[in-house]
Amino acid sequence: MEDLFTNRAPNTEQALMLDVITETMLSVDELLQRLPNSRFRSLALTKLEECSMWAKKATVFTYAVESEAAPAAAPAATEATSGSGGGSPE
């Protein structure tokens, strides 16, 4: 059984996907920050943080297996969000 509690360093392809996830989550965060301060906005921001965490964990734990079957997935996603620089993953 895989150890789900051990940190893993992402490979190059996974690092690109982590950057895409981070950029996308930051865009959604900017949108949510425009909403009036309320319990609902707070919940949306909390769920966004949770979504980011799970998406990044899915990338590092399962993306390499799926990407071998479809290697064009990461470059296509990266191209869709390019232009904002290459920030490091969280």
C-alpha cells in the first residue's frame, strides 16, 4: 500500500500542473475577494483552499500514472493559463 502521509517531490510534469492549479486558484480567489464580506464568502474561500489542497495532492499522487496514458494533458493545461509567469507551487 502506498504511504499517503509521506511528502513527495513533484517531477517536472507534475510541477507544471501544480503551477496551473495555483494560477487557477489565485484567479478564483481574486473573484471571491470581490464579494461582500460574509459567512458565505468565508465558506467559499475555505472550500477553495480545500479544493487547492486536494487537487495538488491528486497531482503528486496520481498524475504521473494518468499522464503516461495521456502525455499531452499537462502542456495543454499549461498553455491555457500561460502568461502570468512561472510561480512556484504552494
